[in-house]
Amino acid sequence: MHVPQLDPDELNGPVAVITGGWSRERDRSLLSGTTVTDALTDMGVKTRSLDLADREDLLAGLAGASVAFLAIAGRGAEDGRLQGLLETLGVPYTGSGVLASAAGMNKLHSKALVAAAGVRVPRGVRIAPTATAEEQAASIGQLLGLLVIVKPVSEGGSIGLQVATTVESLAAAITGAAAGELMAEVFHPGRSVSVGVLEDPLGAVHVLPPLEAQTPNGIYSYAAKRGTAGCDYHCPARVSTETLEDLRSQAAAAHRALCCYSYSRHDFIVTEAGEVFWLEVNTLPGLSRGGNLARMALADDISYEQLVTRILRGANIDRRARA
């Protein structure tokens, strides 16, 4: 995949790298922001690093910026609110628009949308807070069985993910969860695989080699994603050629079904029988050099600088055309 070298003269002002924020993914956002800023600076691009949590500084820093580069994740940033602000201000920005961001952040909504497009998803239900945890656990056990994942509906990075195998452990997971809407879905043991999608300004999709994350317990948890638990990576994933093609096809279909733009990353589970199940989308995946998207790009002979360039050039598009 050829990515022409970035010429700083392409930009009519500095790039505002928006990072930080107040979500539980602030640490990941700050790492992405620092890495993107350093890469752009090394390419001769003038940058401003802005923390979403400092709203006065954010608005002042956006004045005169040519593009907002969104090196940020989590609530307030990846859910459409930041995108809506930037559209109101008339500032071009990287990544997906309001629609894809809002839908992608809500796992139940995004699953319904991709399933309608033919993408395979695990069976799941919203956990209604109208009954006791024990009553909810018994009901979920009857609907889904007792090998389930409990997780927040609107958090990224596998935050709050718990596995339950009995009614008692399911009730405990519901009781011990942080405040907010919860969901449960069937847990399919297997390989955790991520697939990156890059899109050019004309809408042509390029799917990166699928990346497998091998963890000691088979669960790609928050700790594994942050490097605080053992995790080995394999790119391409150690699955059959047919399964690799299925992963690519499902990722491209999900990207389109959610009206994503420019780039996205999709998380899957691949069972030992080779079944592929879509779990969630990351509309603003982490952009550290050691992150999943950068790993997949490098396996496809796309350097980190080329990846950042491709994302930056995707800011100047009319996202309303596809909505």
C-alpha cells in the first residue's frame, strides 16, 4: 500500500493533537497523543498538543488549526461528543464522525447494526436494573447459558470485563460492576484477534493483516491491553487462510455498516472450530508505536509515519455523504 510522503505545505496551519480527556482511558490517550505529536514534529509539521480535559485551553488551541488529530479514546472523545463540537466549530478532524462514534461506543447498538449487515456476533442481552442481581443472573443463565461475559455497554479497552460460569459468579459480577449500563453475552473461548481497516478519501477500504493477542488465560483484558499482564502477539493471526479472509471480510463489513471513516479497529474472537465472532469496534484505536494498529500496519509494510500520514489526510472528507 503506497502512502505518499507528507509535505508540511499540504497544511494551512498547525495540527491540533487532541489527547488526554477525563475517561478511564486517559493514560492510553496521553501515550497516543505524545507519540503522534513526536511523529508529526519529526516530519516537519507544526503541532499543538491539547488536553480535552482543559476546555478553555482546547478552544483557544483550536483557533487557527488546520486539522484536529484525535489521539484520544473513551467517553467524551470516542462517543461523538468531541466530533460534534469540532463540526460545530468547523474544524476538520481525523477518524469517524458523530454517527459512527456514538453507535460504536454503545456495544449493544453497534452489535445490532453490524449483525443486520450479516456480521456474526455473540448472542447478548442488556442487563436491566429492575430486578435483584440474583434474579437477573438466573434470567441471563436461562437465556444465554452460564459461560458469559459481563461488561459495560459504553466503555472501551475491555474495562470492567468479567467472565461468569455460575449463577453465583454472574450475580457477583453484576453486583460488583461500576455504575453504568451493563450487558452480558455468550463467551466463546478462542483466539483474540484484532483487524485494522484503513480507508482512502474516496472510500476504498484496505484491511490490514489480522493480529492475534495470546494471553495466559485466553481473555484479552484491560491489563493485557495495557501491558501489565503477559501477552504475546502474532501477525498475521495463527489461523487458517480461510479464517484470515473471513476476518478481513467481516471487519470491512462492520466498518461500512457503522459508517466508519478513515480508519477503525475491530475486535473478534475465533473459536477452535474456526468460527469468527465480532465483539466491538474501536473508532479511535490507540496510536502508540507498539499498539495494535501500528503492529498490523508494520506487518503490511506501512511505517508508523505513513500510518499517521494516512490518518491525517483522512480529515478533509465530508462524513455526511455516507450517513
